[in-house]
Amino acid sequence: MPCLDISTNVNLDGIETDSLFSDLTKAVSQIVGKPENFVMILVKGSVALTFGGNKEPAALAKIVSMGGINTEVKRKLIVTIGSILQNKLFIPRTRFVLKVFNATTAQKSSKL
């Protein structure tokens, strides 16, 4: 189940979040190759966050998925999610960071 967790310093009051959630869900589903009903999206707005020493709109996100993650998928996620955040929340793609975790890889390397 892919889970995308986004924190941004943008205030979400007055933002059409339904279309944001819908676009993010579809993008993650298509890129990672998992059904939409397994995709979880969390967006936290008005977070105390700076990037490059200033408080201009920015976002930090992480996505965790059990499988479906490789180098090409990472690139597509960064570009696509960055574009959605730029179009919906006016966050420049240069002020967006995405951490990508493949949960199955972490489990294989675990000694527990």
C-alpha cells in the first residue's frame, strides 16, 4: 500500500483539496502500479517549514510503498508530484523534496 505524506508551509484554507487528493492518488497509483483503493495520501498544511533559509512556499514529502519502486519510478514520482504541487498549491518544483522508500527492500536488509 503506497502512502504519500506531504508537509507544506502553504495554508490549505480555501484550497480545493478534493482535486489535490484525487490528482495525487491517481498519479501514485499509475506510477507505482498499485490500485487507487490501496493508495493513502496525507497532506499537512501551515507547517513551520523553511527551505533555503526563507519561508516561501515549499514542501517536504515522503512516499513508502511495498514494492513498485525503482529508479525510473522515483524520477516519475518526483516530476509528477512536483508538478501537481506547483499547479495546485503554487509550490515551485525547485522547492519540493521527495524521499522515496521501498518497504520491501528495507525488510530484506533487516536482521530481525
